[in-house]
Amino acid sequence: MRDNQGHGAIQMASSPCLLEQHAEDICLGPPPADNLALMNGLSRVFGVGLGGPDSHHPDAHLLDELAPLFHKTSVCAEAPLERHQRPWTQVYLVQHGVVRLFRESPSGKISIHHFFTEGALVWPVFGRSRTPRNTLCLSAVTSCTLWVADFHRFRSVIRSHSEGRWARFALALTEELAELACMREYHKQTLCAQERYQLLLRDYPELVKRVPGWQLASWLGVVPATLSRLKKRSA
């Protein structure tokens, strides 16, 4: 915003939610470069701050080597990213949007395992997923802006930095996905559909607004009609 003296100096940044108002006293600066969004995303994934004391951290140099591997792409809602029975070969950093990890039976039944949103790094965690025996699929839920890199080159750069670096990196996401999968299965066995829906509202309120109902139903382990009844009860 401009200061109260009319000198045009900028005292503070305007909230993004005000930009649609096109008010004269909102100053629009140049948009950040694409590579800044990429570096911010990678720094969050690896837990390394950009600049400051972390600028000399060994992983800061790792980010500089990884960034050129990625290219930016935009996809529409429901665009397929990885398919079953094909090796999963890419790494995806989500800048904007929601993607889903799922399996599809020969009859077309969908079983959704996880949703990834802004800031998530998605890659073929399981060795089988990198072969023609892959059973996992990845698709965009909403329109997405993604940074994409070749998985094998990505892994090679991380491995080149230190002994065991890739194993430590891979273990973190593997454990996270395993824990989430175990908890969902536990909830399906111990909680009724209404209780599971309340957990969804509590833990993932944004997904309820952004993900189509039939996908949320699959994630909860209920049919879409049941999810509609649960929504009405909670309204």
C-alpha cells in the first residue's frame, strides 16, 4: 500500500486476497521468477533455508544441482500423469493444485490412497512402481502447475552427494505414506462412516472444498450416496 503522505513509498505488501478489487492504492510489483518458486519448493522438501546461515549447508548446493533437472508444466483437471502397468519415471513438485495417488482394478473400480497438494514432492516410492509391474496411478484432481524431473537423474544427483543420502531422503516419505495408509485402514476398521467423515473435516478441510465428492468417497471407503448423506447430516 502507498503511505499516507502520498509519496508513493511502499510501507507494506497488500494481501493477495485484495488483488481482485483492483483498487488504485494497491501496488503491483513484478511477479517472481519461475525458478524462485521451484527453489522455494525444493528448500521446503529438503528442510534447507534459502540464504542466511543455511547458504553454506551441503544441501544448499544439492538444491542448485537439482533445480536444472526440473521443467514447469501445467495440466488440466483429470489429466493422467502416471499409469499402471507402465514404469513410473518422473518426479513431481506441486506448485499449485491437487493430485491423487490411486489404484484402478480391471473393472474400473478406483481405490484412492493419498492426495498431494501445494509443496508436495511426489515420486515412485516403491521399487515395483519403477517397473512394468507398476500398479499405482497418478492423476491431477484440479488444474495443476507442476515441476517435473526425470526420477533416475533426480535420484542420481542426491546419491552423489553423500553415502546414504538417498536412503535417508526416501525413508522419510515412505514412512509418511505408510503411516497414513495404516491409520486410514485402522479408522475403517474401528470408526463408523460418520466418524471418519468428521476426521476428514477436521484434518483436511481444504480437500473437502477442492476434491470431487466421488473421490473423497473412495478415500473414505464409502459410496458417493453415503458421502452425500454424511454431508447433509453435518450441514
